[in-house]
Amino acid sequence: MKEIRDVILSEQYDAEQLRNLPIPESYRAAVVLHDDVDMFGDIPAENRDPAKSLTLSEVPTPEPGPGEVLVAVMASSINYNTVWSAIFEPMHTFGFLKRYAKAVPSAGIHDQPFHVLGSDMSGVVLKTGPGVHRWQVGDKVVAHCLSVELSSADGHDDSMLDPDQRIWGYETNYGGLAQLSLVKANQLMPKPAHLTWEEAASSGLVHSTAYRQLISRNGAQIKVGDVVLIWGAAGGLGSYATQLVLRAGGIPVCVVSSDHKAELVRSQGAELIINRAEEGFRFWKDPETPDPKEWKRFGARIRDLTGGDDPDVVFEHPGRETMGASVYVARRGGTIVTCASTSGYQHQYDNRYLWMALKRIVGTHFANYREAWEANRLIAKGAVHPTLSAVYDLDEVGVATRRVHANAHSGKVGVLCLAPRPGLGVDDPEFRARHIDQINRFREPADN
């Protein structure tokens, strides 16, 4: 692995030299183990420590099959699905791997007693399988996390509707939190030349998800002037949603949980901000009883900020904690677009506010290849910027995941894999210099 890394980091980058290097028989990866799926017993999900289950291990190097690519991973990032995998909630992910192997004969290699996690990655193509023509050894790439077979007609209008659609590094093995990774060729996109390895690796999942939710015809398809309520506006998803709404000419109403996070979204250009902690919004009287009075107080606060307008669109992802309020505050005929349920999957809302006000709830999930490509292009053009806040080494992946689980972060948390230190991988320093303040906006002082 050292030889591979040294070639990639050399000033005279030589793809031919990389092609001639032997590929190691094994590599270091962040894994959870099948033997550990019961380790937390009856401990509530919110109290489970992912650093106890996530370990570094040597795993055998997979051989890329038809349409597949082996990538030398320079950096990755932590997503909430890494947390779910590591705390074995709402279920352990080995069932996904077993079903994948059973459904797709060529996927048998994914059914292992270990699961290499990670649904983001930046790196360099190391080896291609049969039938791969678009990508060559030595190409600098990022990956989106849609793994799809496209064997059904359902997937050919929107590949996210394919019954064999899966999330790489969560529902498949050999993810990005590792020195090597196995992906399908149609997961790859060009690495933005002005970004470091860790910056480039931080955007794929969350930015593509937010793009589909807000911009795509498969989501809310927001327009100029739309008022968009954004939950968790300084988090991984929300920090990109805020940028997209502003770029699209919308009016974001950003919900955050601290003064620091309020300043972060304000620095992005958002003006309408609700600090939930400061204003004391609590949407549940107790774990089983929602509080409609708080929905109404929240709606009134939004109208105070907007000059009387209710949200045209609600960017929903916390789930159980916020869905009742989201349905209530959306304007008549408005849209609640949801992609996750990080606070719980069992939602409660008052359906009168949905059906009688002709609102709609739209479910979205990650993005198809075209949507992910368009989102990545916005990053490459400097129209949207990564929101990387902190960077950890691969051997600190458990600590990094614990931080995301505790919501003790802003933006995205990156992980160095083969990259020996932050700040490497920039190929267009002049373009980078024009955007450096925006790129570093979320960075914590230790990482500047």
C-alpha cells in the first residue's frame, strides 16, 4: 500500500507506474463483525457507542468483476448510515449483505463475516474489471453511493426505483472507510480539481441527497422565491440544502441547535434562523405524546421571520422528532420532502393538516447517477462548497463516528485513508484560492 500511496502523492504523477504495481492481497479497513451484532444487548440506540464495534482489520482484496473498479482510497467521510451500521440499528447490516449475495449471483463476495463500511470516497482508480471503458487506471475520482443492477424495467426511468438498488458501503460490502474499495464503474465521477482528498470525499452522499430532495423533478423541484424550512441546517445534509436553496433563489429558514451553528449558516448567506435550543421548542410532551401547541408556536415563529409566509417546502430528515411540526407548518398546498428518520422511524402527525390543506409528503432516497453527477458538477464549478469541519485518521474512525452519533459536529466529518495528512490532492490551486474562504467556512481551528 505504501508504494501505491507514494506514486499517487508524487509530483510527477505516473499512471503507467501505478498500473505496473502489484495490488496487495489484503488491506486495512474499518469494519463491523457479524460476531458482534448482539454486543449492545438492550442498551438504547442513543446510548450505544460506535467506537466499541467499529474496528480496523485486514481484509482480503476483492477482485473487480465485470463493470467494477478497485479504487485506492485517499479519504472518506462519516455518514449517519455509518452510525446505524456501527450500533446495529435499526437492524444489523449483515442481512443486507446476505440478501445481496442471494439476489445477484456475482455478488457472492459481499456476504462475509465482516462489513467494510463507508458510503463516501475520493481516490484513484487502481484496477478495472471487464467491460469498464469510461475510467482508466490513474483517474482521480469520487464515488456516489448508488449501487444498482438495472435488471428491471422499473429502474430505467429513475434508477432509484430499481428493486435491486442498494447503498454502497451500507447495503453492500467493501465501502470507502478503507485503503481500497470496490465500486461499480457507474458510481464514479471526476474528483473536483480544486479540492483536497478529504474535502472531495465529504460531499457525495449528503449533497446528492439534498440535490434530489430539493432541485430534482424527483423531489420538491424548488423555484425562485420558495420559502424552504431546513431542519438541521448546519449538519451534513442541511449545510448543503442551505447552499442549494440560496443558489436556486429560494429563501431558507434554517433551524439549528446552537449559536455557533447559527453563525455557520449565517456565514453561508442565510438570514432567517431559528435556534431551537435558545427558543426552547419541544415538540413532544413525553416520548408518546406530541405537543400541537408547540407546532403552532413554531409556525408563528416562522411567519414572524418571513413576514407572514408559511414554508412552501419543508426539508425533512430528523423524522419522528419533527414530522408533526413539519406537516403542520407547511403552507396550504405545500410539500414536505423527507429522506431519513435519524430521530426515529415511527412518525406521528395530525392528518387533518395534510389532507384538508392539500399538502403532500414526498419520499426521496439518495440520488440517481444523473442527479449525483449534477451535484458533483456544482461542487467542481465552485457553486456549492464542501462543509468539512473535522478530519480524523483511519485508526480514529470509531471516535469520528461517535461524534456524529452524538451530533457533536457541524457539516461533515472526514477520514483520511491512504492520504497521510490533510491538505493534499489539489490540482487547481488558482481556482481554489478564489473560493478558499467558502471551502474553509466549517473548518474547526485545529484543521485549518
